[in-house]
Amino acid sequence: MDGIIPLNTSLQRFLQRLLSVHVANDAELQEIWNEIHNDNESMGRDLNDTLSIINRSLKPAFDLEIRSVSLALNIGLGTDDLEEDAGHPQIYHTVINCNGDDVSKATANPDMTKNPHELALFRLIIERLIESSNDDGGDDDGGDDDNEGSARKRRRRDRRGAGCQASLSRMSMINFRTELKGAHAGKLSIDQVQNALNLFVAQGWLVQAANPNGDKQRTPDARKKKRTSFGASYLQLGPRSYMEFPDFLTKAGLDQENLPQILSH
């Protein structure tokens, strides 16, 4: 297309790597950048410059964009142990479709699957996660002058920009299939839901979470445990959901102030 500067081979390789992993945190993407940067072709001054260069070609050519979000995830290790950086904000990156129409964005309709029953399940999971987060946070503003009201206000203030803080067990999410109504009722088997959950995790819409009822203390050998999202017993909203579907999240009940900060390049 006229006016669009094509990406050199190194930039193409970098973009392909990001697309293949779907979502990468800053450290993971920096590692990819360092690996490919050894080539002779220019990739820009640093990682952020590379993202800007790619977006200047990617967005006008394909209406796609590398977008980033600052988010603190309560990630576990598939047990009751927390990962070392759990609860601390990190930058996550993904490629989003800027051309999604308002209906798609407002109804959480990702391109991960064309199965309408899986999409209905995905939306129900998001709604229940947000409901659980709101119930835990106590969003009622009543009682400004008593301790309970002050505590509620503090919780709301602490959650600003933190996203949805809730997690749910895989078993609960599997059981949601029995709550689907209308054309979706009885259409998903347990195996189909398990496969769908694995897909949601693999593409960054959901991520593993620490057991909210478990021991939050790290055991001495916690760092040695293999990180795996597919074996996690609890799941939470992933970075990609915040970047692709902010409208649906707020429609489902997430306070606008709680949406994490979206970073553009």
C-alpha cells in the first residue's frame, strides 16, 4: 500500500514470535527482542522503539496493533504457592484487532473460536468473575462516617486500575455449562469445556491464578516448580481480555476506574 513502509526480516520475525505466543510480558518480549536483535538489520533503539516501528506499518496496513497493559496478576504455580512476582504490576503485550466492530467488542466476541456455545460460555465466565470481584470488594458507598464505609472506600481506591481481582476454579467454570440457556443449553460436554478453557488460557484471555483460599506463603522450593497455565486449578481474567474487550467488561459490571492502564506505542 502507498505510504506504508514494509518491515524488514528481523521485525517480521519479532512480530511472528509475538503472534505465536499471543501474550508476552515485558521480560519475555525483551528476551525475544534480544535474540533477534543480533541480526544485522535494524530493529530500532530498544524494545519500545521496535513496537512503535511495527505499529506504524501494522495498523494502516492491516488494522492490527501491538498494545500493552499494566496489570498485577495474582498468578500461582498450579499449587497454593504464589509466583515471585504475583500481585506486582507487569507490562503485558499482545496484538489486537482494531477493526473489531462495536458489537464484537461489546459482546466479547474474540476470533479464537467460531463455536457460539463456547463464546456464550466465555462471556458467562467473565460475568461471574466480575460478579465475584464486586461481591468481595463491597462497592456500596454507604456509611461514609463509619468504619465499614471507610473500609469499602479504601478497597475501591486500592482496586483502581487493578482490573478484576477475582479468580474461579476450573471446576466452577466447567459447571457453568449447565447454566447456559436458550440455544446454548446442553450443547457443551465436559471435555468440550475443558478444551475451551485450555484455548482461552493458551491465547491469553484467561490466565492461571493462585488458590484464593490457599496458603499465600511461598515454600522454599516454589521457584523450582514448572510454571503451567493448563494445570492450574484456578483461573482469572488475562491481559488480552482487558485490551480487547474493555466495553464488555464495564458492561458486565467492572468499574470503569478499575480498568488497567492501556499503553499504546
